[in-house]
Amino acid sequence: MASITIRNLDPEIKQALRERAAANGRSMEEEARLSLGVLAAVSAPDRAVLPVHLAIASEPSRQLLAGKRICLIIGGGIAAYKCLDLVRRLRERGAHVRPVMTRAALEFVTELSVGALAADTVFTELFDRQAEHDVGHIRLSREADLLVVAPATADLMGKMANGLANDLASTVLMATDKPVLIAPAMNPQMWTHPATQRNFATLRGDGIHFVGPNAGEMAESGEAGYGRMSEPLEIVEAIERLLDDRPRPLVGKKIVMTSGPTHEPIDPVRYIANRSSGKQGHAIATALADLGADVHLVSGPTNLVSPTGVSVIDVETAQQMHDVVHQLLPADAAIFVAAVADYRTKGESDEKIKKEDGGINALTLVENPDILASVGKHKSKRPRLVIGFAAETQNLREHAKSKLERKGADYIVANDVSPDTGIGGAGGVMGGDRNRVTLISKSQVAVWPEMSKRQVAEKIAGLVAEALAEVAT
């Protein structure tokens, strides 16, 4: 099939495809291709009686934003173009978007484009005769369920932090009594400037929520670092978390987690590490926080932004991670997702080890502390629920069951991290955005289908909530 013409599909199928694509963060064309692949895998007799929309809608989206009112304030930066996609993503999920644009934003995207995608009036001027006859800037700030600033420039952040209100955008932000989420976007030097960091700290102290910024290439040639605005789907996820009014069964529960790799120094330049990105662990921390848990995430070195609403402690080595975890006990649950290095060098060299004639110098390795076992078998401070992860390349179930018994865990979440599984993208599960796990306990083995790491995280968070509720009763 060379191409897929979405507009020729039946309206019911098109809507189901749109919802699933939005939930999975893919284009409708990519979602259609993958759904047809699933359908093709079904045997011919079964395929004859299987409605196409069931293959498309088998993984329903969370309609958390249906009917929600978002006031989107677009700042004047090159990242403003991403807001066109952000508006579309929000409306796909049933949200109503009311745009406010600064004068600088109009230099990057047009009022016509934003208004067409939002299907609403675009507000740009504070002293507008039509909008201000009923004090429109107050109405804009109060009618929304959430105010989103994207991109949030250094100028806008400075105005917010210092109480300035000299245009429509800053006035709306000053007048609101609703939550505010901002997505910073600026040059890395501007982001790390002491003034910006002071404003950042002030805004966080004022209760402003943040998503990003991310690290990466800038629009300016040769510029890279932290300052890229979060991608539209990342902003959508942050909005969903803030407006999620589902029950929060983990309120009052303390959960200790680990995520990411560990780096074991060889010398000041080199270290022993692995391919873990931390994406799955950070996603689980986010999902647990969404359910109201008091999450303490001990993270090895990653390139990820700290999850909203989570207490993050950054470490480098396995010994540091072990020590911090034990300092955080007692807890109601402990979830160990980090890919901890099994070994470290016996002694880190103070100087860079030089290459010598005759071959490589031998490294003497010693075993790192077993964090999962040290908590799972703790005599006095063992949490009521202990979950470990097992990254395997062969004999997945056998190795995971053995790990469950040896380390005193209640569950092991096992996944095949072989690069040739085709899961997670070009780099495989480690570093990718998708996963397929097998959940193992003493009494059951449950194989979960392939899904996004966010969806795996939500299922694990649900499992934690159920397990802790059962223990309580």
C-alpha cells in the first residue's frame, strides 16, 4: 500500500482512528498503517467477522480533556509555530481552545492560522473596544479551566515573576484564579542566565506549573542545550495531568522509586554505564503522582525533565542510589526501575588512564550493592509492596521468576531488551518510547501487549493502587 487517504474513510472509523492516534502520539496515517498490520495478523476466518473499527479502537484514548476550556497564551518565539499543532492536538481530545497572542507572537505565526485551528476568536489587544466592553481580560482569565503559556519567553517569565501587566497576555496571567502551566522556550544562554533562573524559582514558588524546557538543537546555527520548547504532545500530557479529576487512591502513600542508568567511574573521563534512558521509570513516577502518591524518585544520569509533582534526587553511582533509597525508607511501596550497573571498578583512578604499548590495562571489578534485594529482604523497613524490573535478552520468564524469589520482591516486571525485538524504535526498548512487559508474581504470569511506556506506567500505577488497597483492608 503506497499511501492511505484518510478523508475517504467512513466518519465513525475516521473518528476512532483520530482518537487512537491522539492517544498514542502518532499521525493518523501511521496509526492506520499499524492498525492494518494488526488486522493482517488475524487469521482469515476471524478477519472476516472482525469490524475494522475494533482493530482501530482497541486501545481507547483517555478523554480527560473533553469539554475542558484552555486559554492558550502564545509568546513571541520561533517555537510559536508548534502551537498550531498544539491547538490541533487539544481539539482532537475535545478541549476548547481560546488563544491569546502577544504582538511578538504575531511576527511568527498568523492570527488567521491560529484562529482557524482553534475555531475561536484570537485575542491580541488589551484595549480592544469589542472585547473590553465587559472587561474581557478578566473574563478570559476566569472562564478557562487552565491557562497555558507556550512558548513562554524569557520576557513573559520575567513579567510573570515580577508582577508586570502591560499587555493582554501578562494582564490575563495576573488576573487569573486558575492553574497556570508554562512551556519555556529560549536560547540556552538565556535559560541559564541568573535572572531567568531566579524568575523560574520564583514562579515555581508561586505555584506555577512547568513542562520543559528540553535539551537539543536551537534555531540558531551551532547553538544547542536546554531551551527547546517541549513538543506539543508533551504539553498535552502535562495539561491532562493537571486537569485529571479522576479518583486519587494513592493520596497519603509514600513511594520510593529508582530510574535511569548508573555511571560507575573508571577515571575522571571514562565510566561503566548502560543504555537505559530512564523513560519508563520517569513515566511510572508521573503516573503514581497523578494518582496522588508522594513519589520520591532516585534518578541516575538522564536527559529527561524531572516529572511534575515528583521529588527527584539525582545520583550517579549504584552506591549513591543504594544509600539514598535506604535514607528514604520507610515507605508504603518501592519500585526499582533503574538499570543499576552490577559492577564497579575496585578503585577509581585519579588521573586519566593512558593507553600503553602491549595492550589494555586490566580493570579489577567489584560487585555493587543489590538495591532491590537489600529492600525486599529488609527485616524492619521493608515496604508493603516491592516491585523490581528485569531487563532480559533470553529466557525472560525463567530469569524473572528466579529474580523474584532471590530478591524478595512481590512483582517483577520483565521486558525483552534485545535490539531485534522491533519494540521501541530503532534503539529497541532501552531508549525507545514503547514497551512490552511480562508481569510476574508468585501466583501469576501476565503478558501485556505492546504499548507506549506511558500506558505501561499507568497500568503499573493502577496495580500499585490495588495492591496497597488490598493490604490496607
